[in-house]
Amino acid sequence: MPLDRAKGHAALRRGRVSTPCATYFLTVCTDLRVVGLIDPRIAGRVLREMQAAQKDEVWLVRCAVVMPDHLHLSVDLGAKLALGKAISRLKAKTSADLRGAGLYWERGFFDHRLRAADDVLDVFLYIFLNPYRAGLCARTESWPWFHCHSDDWVWFRDRLDEERPPPEWLGV
């Protein structure tokens, strides 16, 4: 079957607008969804690079989680780099670490720009609950590869049960 250029990552980029100061929900996957991102060296490196980009005013990482084969982020994009360039920077700075474990980033990424009327709590909950819903940790444990900006942690933490999900969120 011939390759349909109207589909795939090219279709995702068509019409993409990068808006400084906008809040984005992002998903970045490993190539072929190969697992290995939660190796402590790799996950730590990915989180450190997200925060280094924040120090360089590329974005403000509000909430993020590293999963075995992908990561989710909620970021406020800065004015220094377009969204695609910000993700390219993250991938470039972490690629060597991934390659050492036989991993590669998937080409492209998924993004959703949040509008002013969107409730960021829904995005934070999705990100926070991802490892619990995937069965990667018990409700009584904290996922080590979750990050929440200190300003957001102040209000988000109040919705949790001792920094973990309340049982009703997981149907427990």
C-alpha cells in the first residue's frame, strides 16, 4: 500500500500554530513505543532537561510524567522557541541517553493547546493518574517520575489524598 502523505505526523503539523504564553498538553513517544524511559538514568535525565529548558525560558513545565514509552507534559510556552523547536531541543538533549538504552524518540509529537475556558485540573489529573491507571504503581505509592511546578503543587496537592490519588479516582 502506498504511503499516504496526507496522514501521519505531517497531518498533525498542518495548521499547527505555536502561541507564546499559551498552555499546551503534550505527548512525546518513543519510536515504536519501545519501553525503557523509566530507567532511572533516562527518566531523571528527561526531567532534568525539561527543567533546564524552563531555566532557559523555553517554557514553564507545570506538570509532567515519564511513562515507560512516552511522556506527558503541561507547559506554558515561552517566547524564545516555537513549540516544535522546544520539543526538538528536549529530544536532541536526551537522545544520547536514550540511544545508550536502545531507545529513540518517535518522529513528531502530539499537542493540544488549552483555551482560557479549559480547566487545567483535567489535564493535571490525566497526567498524574497515568501511571496509576496503567497499573505501574499501587494507589498507596507515589510515582517517582511525576513532576509538578511548585506554584501548581500548592493547589493541586489539596485535591490528593496524602499526595496520592483518592481511592474513588481509581475505582478502588
